Amino acid sequence: MKHRRALALLAAIAAMALVPSTASAWAPADSATIHPGVQTETEGGQCTSNFIYTSGSDVLIGQAAHCSGTGAATETNGCDSGSLPLGTKVNVSGASHPGTMVYNSWLAMQAAGERDADTCDYNDLALVKLDPADVGQVNPSVPGFGGPNGVGGAGPGADVFSYGNSSLRLGLTQTSPKQGKVVSVDGDGWSRTVYTATPGIPGDSGSAFLNASGQALGTLSTVAIAPTPASNGVADIGKELDYARAHGLSGLAVVNGTEGFTPDTVGAVLGAG
């Protein structure tokens, strides 16, 4: 019995060693191949990743829950829309091995019998566990802007910053950094309607949004045609994380960037070029 306990303790210590404990332990931002903004592909569905997370000894990367949806693109209610199951393999750009989807808000809501309309409409987060072999290639900083620096909010009129990486941009990374404004806070705080230049496009879904202080604000959930054309719906990351923690991932946390936040969109565009 003591021998088995000792082995279990050693295994736990070894697992914890996979997660960098300090900023310097992450890969350098200028050479990391896995970071917020890399593309993810889930059985043909392409999205843009948002933030890097930890949960226990696991290192995770976020995408939108609808990236693994099995219905039509118009099916956005997570409480009654189909999804691929947990355990689905997800290709992560820059990784040598596929990741594994270990959390999906749509599946979590359906399992919980969620009935709140705003939660069903806007809770749109999936988490992909990175293969341990790829953790050494991860940096948690948002390209161009740096951060995140904790989690926070933003009201109407506030500045927001984002980085989209859809393949529809044809490799023109100068169009990836975006700055915009919050138009409204919707769905009892679950979502924000935002305008950015350039607007998010299909394939940018899931990408990270930061507020003017560099805090993680949300994840791109919808590309709107009406009633506010060329706007985007951004799900509130604080609420998404609270829901995930209450439904199986109690130790989930956003990893702060190693690069300080700089709200310089021109510099981000020039750097991308």
C-alpha cells in the first residue's frame, strides 16, 4: 500500500512538472509555435484559438464550442445544438500532435439540463488539452498586443483589442490585429456586441478579445449580418470560465501573457508584417 502511494505521489509530481510555474518557463514569445491566435481544426471545422489555460497539470488552448458543432452554421443555441463528443482530436497549428477536446460548454449545458436562455445562447467555449510533448512550444501572450493580464470586463464605448487568424485572410497577417469598440452588453452580461476594424470573419471564431487594460474579456462567438451588420458577438470569458469551473474543471485558469500589454494597433499591424 505504501509503495503504491509513493508511486502515485511521484506520478503527480511528474505531471505537475509539465506545467511551467513561472513566466520564464514558457517558450519565448517570438519563437513559440503555439499561442493565442493559432488556428485549430476540428474534423474540418476551422477556428482561431483564444487563450492558454491550465487545469491541474494540463495545459489547454481555447476555441469556440461551436467549432465542433455538427449542425448547420445557424445552430447557435448550445442547449439544443449537436456537437462532437469529448475526446475528439483537434489539430492545433504549431503542435506536433493533435490535442484532445476535454471540455465543451454546449455538452456541459446539455448534460446539466441548462434552461437559462442567455446562458444557452452565449456560452460558447471549448478547451483542448495539448499533448505533453508540445507544452514546451507554448507561449500564452496574444500576438501583437501582449497580455492577457487577468480577466475583466468592458462597458459600451470601451476599447477592445483582438487577433483573428482565419485562413480567409490568405496569410495577410497585417489584417489579424484588430481594435474596436463595445456597442452594447447583451444577454444579462453573457455577451457584447462589438465593432472592430477589420471585423471578425468566418474562421476567426473563438479568437481572444482583450479590454483596454489588457485583461481577457471574451471570445469571438458570432459574425453578425443583422441587426447590426459587420459587428461581432463576443462571449464573456469570465462567465464562461465560471460555468466551466462549476461543471467539471474546478481549477481552470487563464494563463497571463509573458509579454506586457500594449494597446498599439499600428505597432501590432507593422509587427505582423
